[in-house]
Amino acid sequence: MTFSLGIVGAGQFSGQFATLFQAHPGVGDVYVTDLLPERAERLAAAQNLAGTFPSYDAMLESPDVDAVAIFTQRWTHGPLVVQGLNAGKHVYSAVPMAITTEEIAAIIDTVRATGLTYMMGETSQYNPATVHARNQIAEGAFGRLFYAEGDYVHDMDLGFYDAYRYSGGENWKATASYPPLLYPTHAVGGVLGAWQTHAVSVSAIGVVDERGDGVFDKDVSQFGNDVSNATALFEVAGGGSFRTNEFRRVGYPSHIRESRFRFFGTEASMEQLATVALWQDKKGVRDISELLEPKPSMSPDDPSLQHIAPELRAAFTSGSAPVHDRARLPREFDTLHNGHEGSHHFLVDDFVTAVNSRTLPSVNAWVAARYTLPGIIAHESARQGGARLEIPDFGDAPES
């Protein structure tokens, strides 16, 4: 059983996923569309895709497309997802899910009404640290988990200027100021992907940018944002808390590891930094760095990555880590590139399996809401000087 897929957005990221979707035995024809037709045509030619569509609307009208995978600008996802579901298509969406509470509610309502598959492709769901912590929590190794930390630390100088110029055109500075807390899922998702709870309140602080180059300038920003670094402290259901950092001006080697996590329980704890990860209990400390270290799946000098800033290429070349269970993946993926610390193969397989088996994917709409909405409320808290705000919850996913 296979389904056809339309790629929406032919930018730097989508080409990597087009390869994986096309190789998956559960997917048939793969098409692409982009606001810049020449980009869609280049991707279709380079990867021998089934064809292009002149617009998203045209793709949705076509009976030849069963599902869509959205790789557009991060603030556009919510409406495009709803439009795709209402057109009868299953939807895979890059992060974040949406940028307002109302957009998230609309996606959940539409998934419920249509019965179609929706999945958010959060890479931290399969971050090796998250996978290991999830396994250890399931075995009770932490005792009672009461605190965790998740960071997304990616300096603008390490590739983001080039990425925003590529996607934003002449007015790229207006969108490069995207508020850090509205892109929360690489930090929040890595924590909650292991700790089976959800955030119920938050207090957040933002740091006003001082670079003075027109990025994070309120007068330039499409979002009225002048904050480049932000920290949020969340209370969780059942007792406990977790903290996340979203940093865009930081002296840290994000090309080595841009997301990192820590978990603390009554019996054991786990801490991950840029080049080391430790498991700790009351008896001592064990280095688990090798267990969590992905092996490169392709060279950063591969010709397919020549259009991507060198500082960003690690996200496209990292393969699986020893902690990953690759037995469930199709063998077609064994020789293909991976990315974001080994997550790409698993995300694609999750979506394809969910569509073909009509089961809920790992990061379904209800899970995606719990990964995304905390950041939206945290952003508002920071705008209110750190006021503690309640976080709405849409509940658990219904039984499939």
C-alpha cells in the first residue's frame, strides 16, 4: 500500500526529505510546488520527482496527491495545514505547528473532523538524548522525575544569516527577527518527548538584542520583536518543572550540537553538553557520550549541500546514534543521508506508517500542541515582563 505526496516549499530543508519520502516503500509518486517555480523545477529535475504544481492550491485540487509535506516559512504553517486537511490530504508539517493558540485549535479541530493524519516533524523526538531518557524513564531508572532542561542554542552567525537571506529575499531582516520562543519545539519537544507530562504554566524572560545590525530591530521586524535570547521556566502537570533556553546570540558551537538536554530524578540524572553526556546516580558517574553520538551519514562537502551554509551542514549530515533502534526502518534508508542527530529517517517512517496504517503518529496534533503552545504562551509572558501565565491544554490524543 502506497500514497502519493506533494512537497510544499523547495528550500534548503525540503530536498533532504524529498529523497527520503521518495525512497520509502510506502510512498509512490512525489511532487513539489514552490512560490518560486524555478526552485520547484530544479528540485524535481535533480531528484527525478513525478512533477511540479504551479501553486499549493493546484496541488490540493489534484486527485493525484494524497498527502502533503509542508516545508514553508515557520510562521505560515498553521493556515496551510488546515487548508491541506480540508482539501482531503494527510499533512506532514515542519516545525513549529503554528504561532497562535487559535491556529493550533483550528488544526486539532480539523484533524478531529476529517479523521486525516497530521504529524509535526519535530527532530528532537528522536534526538539521541531524548531517546535514551525516554527509555530510562520507561524503565523507572530516574525514580521520580522532577526537573528537566532543554536548550536550543543556535547563534545567528553560525549559518542563520545565510539561511534567512536565502528564504527571505530582499526583506530578509524583517523575518530573521522571528521571536525565539515562537520556535520552541527543539527544546520543549526534547524534554516532553521523554517526560510524559505537559506544561501547565510558564514565566519567561527575554533579552533585548544589542547587535544593532537591523536584525531584531522592532522597527524592522515583521513581528515587532527585539529579543534574541529568551529563557522560560515551566510548571508541569503532576508536579515538577522544566526550563528551556532559546538563544540566537550565544558563544556556543551549535554546529556540533544545537539541542541539548538534562533530566533529574530522585534516583538518577542525565546531563548532556556539546561534546559529553553523563549518566549519574548515587553511586557515581558514567560517560554515555558514545551511546548518544551520531555517526556522519554523508560528507559536509557533498555537492548536494553546496547551497547550504557550511555552519548548517551538520544538521543535514548526522546519522544514527547507537541508542537508535534502526530495526524498524525500511532497508532502503540504510544507505541514505540522515540529519538532525539521526531523526530524519524516523520522522519520515513515522508519518508514512501512520498514513498507511491509519494510526496516530508519534507527534500527532495533540502532542504537537503540547510541544508548541508552551512557547507561544512563554513569548507572551516575556512580553509581560515574566508574568506567570497558565498554558491551555487540548488533552490527550483520542484512541486511534
